[in-house]
Amino acid sequence: MLSAAMMAGEMAGMETESSQRFHDDLMNGLHAVAQPLTVLRAAIEVLSRPEAAGIDHRNYLEISAKQVARTCDLFASVRDLVSASVLEPQLADFDLWELLSPVIEEQTARLQASGIGLAVVRHDRWQPILGDAERTLQGFRAMLKTAVSLAAHGDVIEIHTAHTPGYAEINLMNARSHGKKLNSSDRLGLSLAQISILSQQGKYSCADDPFCCWFALPVEQTVPSQAGVAGQQIN
């Protein structure tokens, strides 16, 4: 049986590890934000030169608009990362499939033009989840966005749903390996996915090549009574 001192030391170690992980995730997020800003600055510098009067500005303006949009998207991810790290989840019961299916349908149509498919293997029976629907949605979107980033023409991203005792599970995977490395934007997205799931007493694991992200959320009657219980990361 652990002594009080040993338990206190273990809890302090967990808090230190969590704090370091948050610091690392935040630094990576800020690095990701800096990249489109660097491109934007370069485009503005070109347009500011005296000799720029004789060039076609449209290409630089299109580049600038894309980088501004990318920067706003990354800032939103950093904001959500911080919120999920420091704020308590807003727990309510919801249907996991009803929450995620509109996103899947939307992305299926959008990805067809890129030659990337989405295939769903769905469990027919679902129990209500007692969790934070907004965090679940933002985590799933981040996982799917990363899967698309690492995919190539002709790939099929598979989404498997399942039930194990006490949990509803989603497994998002691409069986093909392309040897792609995660960039800072991908890492930010997966950090957001991880904290979004773990902060609401879920389980989470992810591998990047071949890509596979899995998470599980407790069904309603198995959620611990104490709010804010930490989730579990599976390596």
C-alpha cells in the first residue's frame, strides 16, 4: 500500500509531466503559427518594393489571403488547446454518431475531388456518452484533418466504430504508408485532439505512419462521479 508521501510524490510527478506536455504543445503551436506569417511577410515585402509596380499583384494577393486564413485557423487551434487544458469540460449526454456523422458526410464529398475516400464501418448500437460534445467534435476534426494531410491520391481513410465494455470507440486510420513526417501544424492538431479527449475522461492513442488515431469515451453510466478526472493516454 502506498504511503501518503509516495502518493503525493506520484501526483506531483504527474502534474509536472502534464505541465511540460502543455508547454511543449503550446510552443509547437506558436511555431506553427509563425510559418504562414513568415510567408505573408515575404509577400508583403515583395509588393512594397518600388519595382513591384510592374508585376502582377494577383498571385501575391492570393498567397497572402491563403496565409491569413491559415494563420486564423492555427490561432483558433491554439486557443482551443489552451481552453481544453485549463477549463473543465462541459459534460452532457449525447449520441456520438449523431455528433460525428455530419462531419464525415461533409468531408466525404469534399475529398472526392482530391481522390481520397472515406469508408465507415459502423457499430449499429450506441449508448449515450456523458462527455463534452464540443471537445469531442474538435478532437475528431483535428484527427481527420491530420489524416487527410498525410494521405495521397487513391488512399481510403477508414473510420471504424465499436463498443467495448463501458466505452464507445472510434478508430480513424489509413492503412497505406507514405513515409510522411508530421509538420508543426499536424502536431498541433494531434495535440488538440489528445487534450480534447483526455480532458473528458477518455482514452487516446495515435501513430503517424501508417496513420492511425483511436479514442474511446465512457458511456453514460460508467463515468466517474468526480468531475475533472484525468484521462488516459495509451502509447
